[in-house]
Amino acid sequence: MKGLERELPTIYAPKRYTKRLQEDGNPLPEPSDYKSIEADEYDNGVVTLVPLDVGAYAEKYSQKAVRKNCTIPSWLDTFASKNQLSLSEVLQNALIGIYKQKNHLD
């Protein structure tokens, strides 16, 4: 078990790597054909499939913010100012609600 505990963190490396690629705006690499991977590169090597739902992982762990410009009618700007509303927060909450609805996460 001790060896297994030492190796478990490597399972998460592909997830962190793909998250970093996405946050930096780089494309994700194409998955390897599992039949072409040979485990005999290392003594007693084993090929292991690592499931990776990039969208779910990014949704759960990515907090990187991006700046967007938004144009609204002046009456809404007045309303937001009078009510001390953060337009960024309102837009973010609205988009999260739409995202959850479209992905059946409610």
C-alpha cells in the first residue's frame, strides 16, 4: 500500500495539466490511442486509463476570471447604481443559472 500511496498523486497530474492549458488559452492535446501505448518502457509497467471530464474539472477547480465589456441601457445603469448592484456579480450569477439549466444541474 505504501507504494500505491506514493503513486496516487500522479493520477491527478493530467487533470491539472489540462486545466492549465485551458486557462492559458491553449488547445488540449488529442487523446492517445490506448492500443499504441506500451507498458514495457518501464520494469513492471502498467497502462492505466485515466478518466478526464475536462468540463467538470474546470467547472469545479478553475477560478480564473476574464474581463468582458458589456453594454447596458442607461436606465439599467442608473438602477444598478442606486441599488448598489455589482454588474459583474449580476451577470455572473445569471450566466451560472443559465449554465446549470442547460446542463440539467439544478
